[in-house]
Amino acid sequence: MKNSWIFLLALIGYACTTPTEKMDIHRIAEDYVKLVLEIGQYNGDFVDAYYGPEEWKPTAPKLDTLPAQAFINRSSQLLTQCDQLATTGYTQSELARLAMLKKQLLAVKTKVEIMDGITYSFDEEARLLYDAEPPHFPTAYFDSLLSNLDQLIPGEGDLSARYERFANQFIIPKEKIDTVFQVAIWEARKRTLQHYDLPENENFVLEYVNDKSWSGYNYYQGNSQSLIQINTDFPIFIQRAIDLACHEGYPGHHVFNALLEQNLVNGKGWKEFSVYPLFSPQSLIAEGSANYGIEVAFPGSERVNFEKTYLFPLAGLDSSKADQYYAALALTGKLNYAGNEAARNYLEGKITREECATWLSKYLLYAPDRALQRTRFIDQYGSYVINYNLGKDLVASYVEAKGGTADNPETRWSVFKELLSNPYTAGSLK
């Protein structure tokens, strides 16, 4: 009888304490961070950045095989605990935090399933990992854009060959790449700091690398520091200097991560933002804002004017055809979604790698070796490709709907900063 009473009291105690524990979103966030770090031991791309407590890193050695079911179960348990939270009294910002944490957890669970061999369609993977619904475009749409481009590019014969000859006039000589990039980043940083108060110690290291599936990458180190790497496997065209300066640096990835660290991790103690799982809704905002940030920093004709005045001379390039070149780039930018269609068909087994590369050469006007490099990226990152174009379009629509139009730059910078500093996913941009 005495033992029964002890058991009953213990049961009552458990019933009283367990719900209280489940109500603590900070504990769920801590468990989420630790889970992401553990999974990262089994996939080198999984954790893009971590700058949280050192003691949260895994101490036990990883197993010989992926403990997929254990990771899936832990993700599901944390999702359940999120659903059990009593949100009465939550601010709008706290509700947004919870909503994003749940979507991040769903993405973590899904990525483990994919690592374990489960296959999703391209669209379903994009929805589960990035909270997004990729659009579909008919081939006729891209053919019409190619027709317009055909009239713009001089010469005769195959459009791809003509475009390559035309574009090759705008390649930065290898010995001048660093000078051009340093000036582009300096200008992008100067323009960003005119609008944002970043931490005084913020800084980056710039490196040039080879044998990568991407053209540029930002490895955020925490404490407002970044390592920015530029891949020099293939020729670098003049427009890529501003593209990558903004995308990887200012006001792109470097600024995005610095603001999240400053405002959410340090300012609010939301430790889940101290880890960045790459295959998650955070990436759509990261890539989309990094691409849209180019237009924020260099609106309208300011970009071309700056490049013609400073970057073209530094690269030793003739700027007399710059306007024609950028008119062509505006059309090729609209062709960008053709890359999504190629990735969808390739990943779903409807076309071969060679057919995918041929499609990329035709519709994105890639040289054959560059097209094959892009298939490596698709192999490595899957439906991640949607984050660049769809992400940019969603961010642009959100900012401009709040008054951040090209003719209202101050509002654009302000809305853009609010986006970079708070929890958002594709679903919350609509």
C-alpha cells in the first residue's frame, strides 16, 4: 500500500512537471540546435553555420551508419512539443518565431528521410524543405525569351555560340579579379552602412577557390565575421563582381546573418537562430534576399553607371557595349526559371545528366563545361535551386507591397532590414 502511494505521488509529480517543461520554447529551441548539430555529422552540407554555445556541440562520436529513425523520432517529438505550447500572451513576433521553428523542424525531419533514401517529387521536396511551391513554366515561354534575345545579340548562326562570343568580351582577366572584387565589395558595403548600423567589429575574409559546384559561398563564422569564397574554375564575367559582392556580402548573406545574430540570438536569446541548417525554409529567405539585395544596393541605372565608371576600367574592359550587354542580361535573367525546369526533370529521372546539361546550354546559355558543373550543383543540393529565383521574387513582392519600390529607396532599405532581422519563411511572405 505504501509503495502504491509513492507511485501515485510520483505519477502526480510527473503530470505536474512534464507540461511545464513542454511549455518552454527555449528548451525546445536548445534541443533543436543539438539535433541539427548531431545530424550535421552525417552530411557535410547540412549545417551551414553555427555560432552557439560550444557545449551544445556533439561530444559522442558519430555512428557508422545514419541513425535516421532516431533523428526522425526526435524531430517529430519536438514538433509535438511545439504544438503543445500555450501561446496565450505571445506577441506577433513570438508567434512568428514558433511558426518558423516548426517549419525548420519539418525540414530537418524531411532532409533526414531523404538522406535515408526516401524520394520526394521536386515540388514536394521544395514544399517540405523550403515552405515553397515552385511555379511551372512551359517550354514555349523560354523559347519566346530566346527569340527576343536572338534579335539583340549581333552576328549570325547559333544563338548560344553568338551569345558566348558576345559575352566573352566582358570576362574579367584573372590577374584583375581580386582588384575588381575588392572595389565591388567596398562599394556594396559603403552603401549598406549608409542605411544599417551593423556591429562595429563586422568583417569578412575573401578567398579564391577551385573545384566547387557553386560560384560563390559565404561561410558565416559568428560574431559578425564571414568567410567569403569565390570559385575561379570558370571565367568570371564583369557583372558577377557586383552580383557576388552583394549576394555573399552586403546587403546579402553576411548582413543577413549578422542581423539575425545581433537581433535574435543576442538581442532576444532565440538560440535556434545560432544554427543554420542549409536545407530549410531559412535558405529561401537567405538566397532570395541576397539576390534581391543587389537591386536594393544598386537600384535602377546606378549599377551599370558604377560598373562603367569604375569596374570596367579596373578590369581593362571596353564599356562602350555595356548597355547592350546589360539589356541581354535582363533577358537571360528571365530565363533563370529554365534551370528549375531542368532540375525538376533531371531529379525526377525524366532526362539524363547530358540532356539536363544540353537544356542548360540552350536556355541558360551556359558553355558545355559550365552546364555540366551546374548538374553537379543539382546533384548536391536538389530542389535548393528554387531559392535563388523564386526566393528573390517572393522577397521582392513582399518588400514592394510594403512601399519599398525603386522610387522609394529609404522605405525599401527599411522594409528589407525588417525582413532580414526577423523570422520569416516563404509562407509568411504572402
